[in-house]
Amino acid sequence: MQEPFCRGLLTLLPAFAMVSGAIRSTPGYAATFAYVGNAESNDIYVFRLDKQNGKLTVVEKVMIPGITQPGISTPMAVSPDHRFLYVGTRGEPKIAVGFAIDQEKGTLRHVASGPLADSMAYLATDRTGRFLLGASYPGHKITVNPIGPPGVVQAPSQVLQNYPNAHSVLPDPGNRRVLALTLGNDHVNQFTFDDVTGILTPNVPSSVRVNAKAGPRHFVFHPNGKIMYVLCELDASIYVFDYDASQGELRQKQIVSAIPPGFQGEPSAADLHITPDGRFLYGSERASSTLAVFRIDPAKGTLSPIESVPTEKQPRGFNIDPSGRYLLAVGQLSHRLSSYKIDSESGKLSKLKEYPVGRSPNWIEIVEIP
């Protein structure tokens, strides 16, 4: 009786394996991982995000190798294919550390470290994944590093000087232009970008300016590629620009504030993110330890305030998962992460849970792996 049963079971196993494989490859079953950079403890916490309920589970804690003197932040960038994570340091030595992302477990494996031209406040890959762009706040530079063999950052191929307190840099959605914010002179700088050679050339016009002493810090593009949002650190203002990708032109159309009602202190805005569907925008303000929530007009791209939500102490970094359902924020002084559910209709945040992380958390990247 047992032998026929076993033979029958064995005939079912290949079919079961095929079904199981189909389930794993279905887009709805993609795994989501969050990477939290912690400057003071010089490590990265890897979390798995359950998209059904927002629960986070620690997968591993990874030391950032080769660092002799940790800095104040750990800017990170993910390759377009989600296979590599690049971590910059604002301490010593000045390197970009490349990690391979395990495509099943989300774990990190150190591949190589390459030289950076200076201490970087921000890193981003271009949309081909062949170049690493950098913005150096203390060095007043915009830089380009080629990425050679996968995950290996090579020596800088271009270093542009005299960009005061450069704080962020990103390619536009078409990858034909690059924009960078310089907090020191209140400029939004525009470049043409050759994604074959990696060469940046100042656009004509080369920049637009926000209000004096506003301090542009971080920015995001709307998913439609036609609107750009700029968060200013020193007055916590958010600028809305129409963006003409064909000419690289920016036209200012609105300014709103990320300061919570009744706040009387000196603002210190930090980070800015948009939901993947382009309906809601969020900005962090460190002095009040709050997250500002805005609704985006679907036709104009302009902003309407929804609420201001208390969050972790000094929220230097946060991010939104690729599904647009969850927001994760870290507190540089609380050494914790708070997770939130994003209401799909109102954009309002509902706090789910707090999680301990490393010392001085400041950056989050969230990756979905099919």
C-alpha cells in the first residue's frame, strides 16, 4: 500500500514545483526589503517588509567595511536593476562601498569599495546604472564615478568645482539631464548628461534660484516627469516647478511650507519623497520632528497641505515603499524607525510600530525584488 502511494506522490512533485515556481515569480509575490544606514554605529540594518500588514522583520545587520572614522551620514543609492547598493561615507576614508543584493534573501555581500572625490551628502546612480553621481556638501563639488564591473565604483571621471554646499543630485526621468541643489547659493543647477561617457555639461540656462537663504536640500520628480519638487532646509519651504525635459527648463509655480502649525523654532527640513502614483508628497522637518503631508493636484501638480505628523526625533531620512502603502522614517537622535500605513484615499499616516536600529540612523532605501 505504501509503495504505490509514494510513486503517486513523486509524480505530483514536478507539477507542485511548477506551481510553486509560478507563485514565486508572480509580481504580487515580490519581496520588499528596507536598508537603513546608521552613521554612528557604521552599519546597515536590513529589514523584510510584509506588504500585507506593514510588519518589518530584521534579516541581518551588516558592518560597512573599510571605515576608520564614521561620519555624520551614510548616503545610499540602489542600482536601477536592484542588484547593488552603494553606500557613501562622510568620514574616512572617502569611499563608495558596493554591496550585491541577494535576489532571494535581500542580504548584502560586499563587492568592492571605490574612491570618492570628497565627503558626499548624496549619491545617485544614473538610469543606466553605469555611473554614480555625487554631491559634496563640504567639498562644494558635483562628481561622476564610472561603475565598472557590476558593483565596482571606479575613480572619479569628472569633478565639477565651486558648487557651494552641494546637497543632492539626480538624473531626470529621461536620463538626458542631471539636476543638483546647492544649499550655499540657493541654486537649482541644471546639466546636460551624456549617458555613454558620463560627462556633465552646464545647461543653458545653467540654474534657477530660490529665495535667498532658503537652502535647497533634496528634490524629487513627479512620476509624469513634468513636475519637480524642491525641499529647502533653512526655511522648510517646498518649491513646485514645471519641468521641460526637452530644454531642461524650470518654471516656478508654487511655494508651500512644511513647518507644522504653531511651530516657533528655527526650521531644519531634511528629506522629501513622493508616492509612486504621484498623488501625495511627504517632507520631513527635523526641528519639530514632524512629517508634512501634501495632496498633489492631478492636473497642475500643485500642493495642498493635509496634515503634519509627529515622528521620530530628528527625522533626517525616510522613504516610501514601491507599492505606495507604507512609509518608514528614522530618527537620528531616537535611534529608532517608525513605520506608517498610508491611507490610499487621504494620504494620511497611521503609525504601525517602532523598531530599534543602529546609532544615528539617517538614510533608508527600499527595494522590491521580483
